[in-house]
Amino acid sequence: MKNVYYPVHLYLGNVRKKQHAAGPYLGKAFVVPRGAEKGVRVRLYRPATDSERTLPVLFNVHGGAWLFGDAEGVDLQSQYLANHLDCFVVNIDYRMLDEEPFPYQQTEVADAVQYFIAHAGTYHIDPEKSAIMGYSAGGHICAGAALLLRDRGVELRSQVLCYPFLNFIGFDFASYNGVSGRKAQIFNKFIDTVFFSEIRKDGLIVSPGNADARDLTGLAPAVIIACGAGDPLLPQAEAYAKKLAEAGVKNVYKVYETAVHGFLERNFPDDPAVFVNEDPQDTLLREAVEFVREQGIFD
């Protein structure tokens, strides 16, 4: 991070500490070794009733605008996915952009995928049945990681992109966040300096939605889930589904009209008995997970 923004880094770190989900956590903490590079922090989950049978593996990537959120914030949700998709879940705690600039996060996910595939026997997982699933900023990171893995010759069974951000070109973050005037100028400069200190906005890995369709050929099949008309990322999801189809990449596109952005990252216990007045978004979460299961993402 640039020295001029170090106070912002300290501020964001303090905010994240306050937002950090309370333990104890269901997922087992682990750090994926990467030689001289910093390891990738993850939490690991198996179905609650499972012993050591061989399972598909899902890499779960939280959202949070690249500056907030963590693996613990989707701890219960990750266990829910393990239970209902009948898979081993690797919940990735990628580093925030004020810690490392793009494409560090995409590389963390790609490296984690390759590590677990290479050590499949240790974790009782099927190396030929792997999928990545991300939400908003996490969906953006997954889309980039899928491109990296394609170029490395690693075959994913699928990529599940949930209300993903996919294109920095033409997207005004200041307007999106209701910032104007001088504050907008400062905000946009912060975005340019911190997000793009080492990569261009129109780079394939960070703006796959801006790519020519021919640059997307050979990608893993996609399941794209979008929220309704109130979500500013809906057009990006729809456009990417069409572009993948143009590239010959099989994909399924599903819109949940009444879903609120972030609905799939709700951290709730996998026990309907705890609910008295259940939030409609929890019902949508269950429906969406069932929809993902029905797509056969590991087949």
C-alpha cells in the first residue's frame, strides 16, 4: 500500500476488527504454504455427518468490496454449503486490497486450488471435482482466478459467481456510494492508487467483463446468480453470462428478484428450529444453494 494511505490502512484494519465475527468457529484454520510468498489463510469444513470418504471440493470466497469481510464471517455458511452440497469446503480468507494490490487476491485463490488438488489424498478429496464459488467482490476474484487456472492448465468443474463485480471500466464507485464533489475525487484517487498500483483497470484478470469473448474461451462452466433490479451489479452479471455463451462457455444464469445483495453470505446455523420469525432472505439462501446443487457443479 502507498505510504500516503497508511492511515487509511490502519483505519480499515480497525473497522474490520470490530466487524470480525465472534468465535468459536466450525472451520479448522489452516495456512496454505506458498514457498517464499505469504501463505493463504483458509478454514476447512467437511459435512457434519461425514468421516473420511472422498468428496468434491468447493473453494468459498467471501465478499466485502475487497476491503472488508473475512472467512469467519461465512463460517456457518461454509458449513451449510459442506452439508448441503456434500463436499469439502475451503473457505478462503484472502488479503484485503489495502494489504496487497490486485491481482494478489486472484493468485491466492488459484494457488489454494492448486495446493489442495496436489494434496487431495491428505484431505480425502477428488482432485477432478473442484469448483470455486464467490460473492460480489469474491465473485470478481473467482472470475479472475478461473482465468489464471485455465492458463495454468488446471481444470475446474465449475465457477459459481454470485452477484459478481466483473468490470471496472465505466463503473463509478463514487456515484455508487453516494459520494460527490471533492470527496468523490479523493475517493476515486484512493481506488486508483490502492486497487490498481500494479495492474490496469482493463486487465483481463481484474475486468473479465470487459474482455473480448475470444479471451474467455476454455473457461470452466459457470453458474451465475444475480439479485434483482435494485442491485447495481445485475447488468454486469447478465452481460458476462452472454459473453461467456458467445465464447462457447456453458453457463446458467439465475436472477433472484427479491434478493438483497449479499443474501448468500448470511451466517446462520444450519438448524431451522432456531428461527421464530425467519428472514425471507434466509429462505432465498436455501433456495439458491439448492439451485446450485441441482446444477451438478461437480459433475
